Amino acid sequence: MKTHRDLDAWKNAIALVTDVYKITKGFPSDEKYGLISQIRRSAVSIPSNIAEGAGRNHDKEFIQFLYIALGSLSELETQMIISCNLDFINKTMFDELNSKFISIRNQISGLIKYLKGK
């Protein structure tokens, strides 16, 4: 591995952040400092933790940051379920996001498994 920029999990998490920012633009303005802020922070945390972990010296540290990224992904998933329940997004939009959540979760988990097996 050269850098975090070579990892599919990081690339897909970056794309997810872009999607999340576009989607949350359509949320009610009174959610600017509430749910929108929380959702965006959770989304940004995913690729940020992958990048920070990849920049560390040891695989053990990298794995720790990958687990944090998984936690942020679960947090984002929960917030998007809430958004769907509040009708800020529709079920189709949630299902599209959820397929991305599953894919990124599998990529991060696979990377953890790989690093543990080294």
C-alpha cells in the first residue's frame, strides 16, 4: 500500500461524504446545527480515520482507526434512519445509501482482517 488514497474503502468513503453533503442540503434549515451537522461530521469522520490510521507507523494503530471509522459509519447509518423516519429522505434514497454503507463496511472489515493476518 502506498497511501490511504490507494484504498478503495477511503475512495468510497470520500464519495459517500459528497453524497451526504448533497443530500443534507435538502434538509430543513432548522436542522443546520442539529441533525445536518451530526450527519456531516459522522460522514467526514469515516475517510478521515482511514487516512489517519494509514499514516501511522504500525498496523495495530491502523486497525484501531479502522474500528473508529466503522463506528462513525454505524453512527451515520443511524442518523440516516432517523432522517428517513422524519421524512427528510425517502426510502429509496435511504436504500441507496444503505447499499453504500454495506459496501464500505465490508471493505473496512476486509482491510482489518488483512492487517490482522499479516
